[in-house]
Amino acid sequence: MSTTKPEKSRRGFIKTVGGAVVGLIVGAGLGYSARGPTAGDGGATVTVTKTSGAPSGPGLYSIPNEGNTVHERLMNAMKFVIERDGLKGKELTIMHPGGGSAAYDAVKDEFERETGMKFVHAEVPVNEVFDEAIIEAISKSGDYDFFSLQPTMLGDLVESGLVMPLTSHVRYFDNEFRGRPNGFIYPLDRIMPEYKGDIYGILQDGDVFTNYYMHLDKLNSPQEQEGFEKQYGYQLKFADTFREYLDIGEYFYRPDDDFYGIGELRSALRAYITWFVYYSSKKFPTMLPFDENMNPQLDSKEGIQATEEFVEAAKYMPEETPSWDYHQVYTESAAGNIFQEIQFPSLSNRLNDTAESKVLGNWTTAVVPGSKVTGPEGKEIILKRTVQGAGWILLTSNYSKMKDLATLYSMWLTSPEKIVTASTAPGSWMDPCRYNQVGPNADPRMKQARGPILEKYDLNASIAAPVLCGIRGGMEYATTLSRNLHATMLGTYEPAECMERTAREWQGITDDIGRNEQIESWKKYMGNYPTIIV
């Protein structure tokens, strides 16, 4: 269902809000999408006019919390709220990024059959979801009851007044939010949904970047082993350090054979995500983007080294990589044209697709490579840090007329029982974020769909650094960094110049938002960065 709703001016937002949420939020969003949609980020903008239900009745704790499983408790609670608020036959509407319909469609019929409600998912191109959310924060239309958005956006969304805290719902309904065997994987359960100590999001998609090897045949080949050791002086194996990762990339860079040593995400919009894997391992316990006073640490020797490695890796990729988004990288990987890469978990869907993959049964994953740094007691260690690179969380709109129902649906969709159904549906991009989706005891459906990625997933997650979360302006910091990294990869800047330029621009963003406020938020969030050694 879609109709046209009144145009909401982004510039009007800047004039209206002024110094509150400030125009930089939409500025970040515009910068994020102004270069045009990236190939593969499909899905036309859909706008929805809906009949809102009655306001929720008094008291969260009056809702029954009964049933033998999380799924049953939440379904019973939804039925109670629908009856209480007279919502039968009305529409529950989510705004989510284009290409995400498969997960919702997998459970749509059950929800509508059991509740008598209608479920509407409004797709917005992924590069425009942040803009659309902020526009909704200004208009307060209530067109959307809830959203699927990224943790990096959370600080701005909370401060804009758009989304509501869900801590009480999570505690009351006990949706197995934390802990084994079924809880959301640590530390994703903290770095993704929290802002200033409150839970705002329900985890849906855990984008823990992973190191893939697409050619075990070549890795184990005596001929390749001999050739590699002769050239580099050590054995060909899974890379422990970025130096080894780059050596392997160089060795398998064979463009005349349409074969490449490395494949990574390097588009102008997303280059920053992969870069943070290089950067985060440069200092024990984790190389942070800011110091305690919100001064960027990008132009440090560690930041420059990370950028130098990031640029070198591009030499061993397909020439078109800077213009590709993840869809094209996935296609090349599934076609068998890439040896190794650090990538989103959803690549595993393509590598394990019996109809598409040319490397089926020939690929595996490992813990990401790291850097040699000074560790505890002054000893040299190899520090490995990946990132929770994007991910998606479900957020309830403060302007919905059915807040309880939207929140209960989010918890139901991501319950231990339903999240497997939604994440294994054909075409679903929902990556694992619960323990029952990974490891040797993972649901058989997960094993069939995702294959070897499940073996090291929670280990990679345990060393995952968040990317610009816990503060306002996350998207603008990210967009600024990504733009400069992309230009550096194309030769416009030297690595040191890139980092110095980005650090200056980040200082400006912080000052525009308000340094004291940013420092306060940042200090509360810094404890979410990993400290363990694997």
C-alpha cells in the first residue's frame, strides 16, 4: 500500500530545529546520499498513509506475560494489546531499508493470521533511510510505527525525539536479551542497542565483519605453498597480521586470470567500515576514534599506518572495486574470483548458495588479522579487532499510536524462535545476532544457509569494536571519513593528509554539536570497546 504524502523539506528542518538536533544531522544524511544511490541498493521509496489505532492503554505491566516460550509470550501479549486498543484490522507499519522485505514476509502471514492486523513494510533506499527518519522526527506524522535503522544513527534519533526507550519492555517480557544459550551475542547486546545507558533498539542483524577464504584448494596446494614461501619466507596460512594478509593478497593478485588476492567493501559510502578493522587493532586494548575529550586520534601514527595498509590492500582488488557496493563484491566472490576478504556476514549466503556459488564446499572463515602492538606488561602481542560494522536494530517511534504493539512485534520477530525463520528466508540479509544462530549448536536451518561462518562468528563478535556509536553525529563523522578514505584510495590524498584532513573536519562536527555534551556521551560509551585478546 502506498500513497503520496506531503513533501517535508530538509532545509525546513535546518531552519526549524536550529541548534537543537541541528542541521548537521540531515547534512550527514544528505552527504550520505547526495552522491546518488549505489548500484545494488535497490528498492523504490514507498510512502504510506495509514489509519492509526487508539493510544495504548495505561500501564505496561498490565499486559499479560504468559507462555512457555519467548515467541508464545510475545504473541499472547500482542493479542492482548490489539484487543485492548481496538487495533484489529488496522495496519502496523515499519520503515526499513530496501531489499529487506524477505525477513518480514517470512513471518507476515503468521502475524496477520494470529492477530487480525495488517503488516505493512515501507521500503526506503538504504542511502536514504537516515534522511527519512529525521524528516519523520520533524513532521511527527506517525506514518511509521517503528523503524529498522543502524546503531550509528541512534544518538541523533534519540536526541531528535523520534525513538523511545525500550528498557522496561525488555526487562518485563524477558525476551532472552542476554546470555547463552539463546541471548543476543555479547558485546552486540550492548554496543548496538544502547544510548546513554538505556536500551532503545531490539537487535535484528549483527554485522560482525569476518575474514573469508574462498579457496581452500589453493591455500592447501603444495605448489602454492611452495611458491608463497619462496617469495615471502614463511608458510602460507590464515593471516595472523595485516602484513600477512597483504602479502597473501599480493601473491594471489592475478588479474590476467581474472583472479584477485583481496576483495573488500570500498565504495564512497561504506569505505569507513572496513577501514575501522585495520585501525581498531593498532593499539591495546582497542584503538579508539577519539580520546576522552573527543579529540580525534585519526592523525596519529596508528591512524596513518592503518590508512597506508588500507590503501595497499586496494592494489590487490579488482580495478572496479571503488565503484562497487557489497552486491558486486559478493558476486565476484561467489564466482570464485577472490581469494580472501574481510566482509559482512551476509556474504556467507552467497558462498553457500547451491545455485550460484562456484566455491561451495571450498570456503571457510577465520578470525580477522591483527597488528603487532605492545600489550599487557609491555609484551608484544598480535591484537585482533573486528568491527560491528553496520547492523540493524528495530526502534519504536514516539509518534506511533501503537507503541506497545510495535515494540512487542520487534521482540517477537527477533525471538529465538522467529529470528531463525526470518534470517534464513531466501533473500534475507538478517545476519546472526543470537547465540542460537551460531556455533556447533546452531539451528540446522542456520547451518544450511550460512555454512562455515557460524564456526568463528561469536569469537569474532567478542572482539568487535562499535563504529561511531553512542554519540550524536555518528553518520556525519562516518560520511566524512568515508569520503576522504575513498579519495585517498583513488590517489587524491596521501594517507597522512587524509587523516589530518578528517581529524580537522571531525573537530568541526564535534564543536557544532557541542563538545561538552559529546564528551559526556562518549565517556559513558567508551567501556563498550573490546579488551580481550584472542
